[in-house]
Amino acid sequence: MPTDPPRRENPDDARAREARRTLERVDRETETIGRSAGARMGQRMADHFAGRDAQGAGPHGETDPMEVWGKRIGRALAVPFFVFLLVWLGFTLNWW
């Protein structure tokens, strides 16, 4: 029974497969890092402005609605106040 000679792999095929694997790995890693960091930051910002850190902060784990709404209102008003301060500082120091 004749045996087939071992097939030699084309070096270009091996390099192409290796390049594809490398590109797929880089794509997976950058997708995971970029999207997860952006998603985490967006979720943290949403939680911060929604006052979720005040929920369950009572002595027995209860949530005080006035504390939650107070944090929400205070944090919402802080953004335009910060912008106002930047503009005021810009005009005061003659940046504009």
C-alpha cells in the first residue's frame, strides 16, 4: 500500500493564518477594553446623577426619598453652576 508523501505547508498560508489570529486577538482586546471602560464610566455617571449612592443609606438600610431627591437636585444644579463659573472666570481673566 503506497503512502502519500507528507504535505509541506506553504509558508505564505502559515503567515496569513498567524496574521489573521493576531488581528482577531487585537480586535477582541481593544473592543473589550474600549467599550467596557466607556460603559463603566457612563454607568457611574448615571448612578451619580440619579443619587443611587443615597439609596439604602439609612440606619437600617432604608432609603430616605428626601435625601435621594436632594442629591439629584444638588448634582443637577452643580453642572450649570460650574459652567457659569468657567465663563465668569474667563471674562474676569480676559481669556475671551
